[in-house]
Amino acid sequence: DVYQGSPTFVTAFMAAGVNVAAFGAIILVLVVSLGGFSWDWEPAIQVISVQTFLVGSILALTHSDIKRILS
């Protein structure tokens, strides 16, 4: 609901910025601290990524407001 009241530029920046920061933090933790065990966590990350993509895409189809889709 907060995204709907803000300008579109701010909404896009916040949606993208938070996602990029979270992705960078996860990659940093996984590669730096668990790099030697990549055979353990890489398949799990791949499965979670595909599931997140599918669920997010399907649920985005139910919204008509672009700001809600970004959030």
C-alpha cells in the first residue's frame, strides 16, 4: 500500500534496490563462507530460484496496478 502512494520512480528504485542488495548478500555469504561446500547448496538454490520465479510470475498476473507488481 505504501508503494501506491509514492512516485513511480521511487517505487521502481526501492523494489530493485532491495532485491539487488539481498541477492548480493546471499551470494557473498554462500560463495565466501560456504564456497567449499557448493555441491551441497547449489542445487537447493537452483530449485528455490525456479519456484520463486514461477510463484511470483503467476501471482503477478492477478494484479493490474504496476506498482503492486513491482512490490
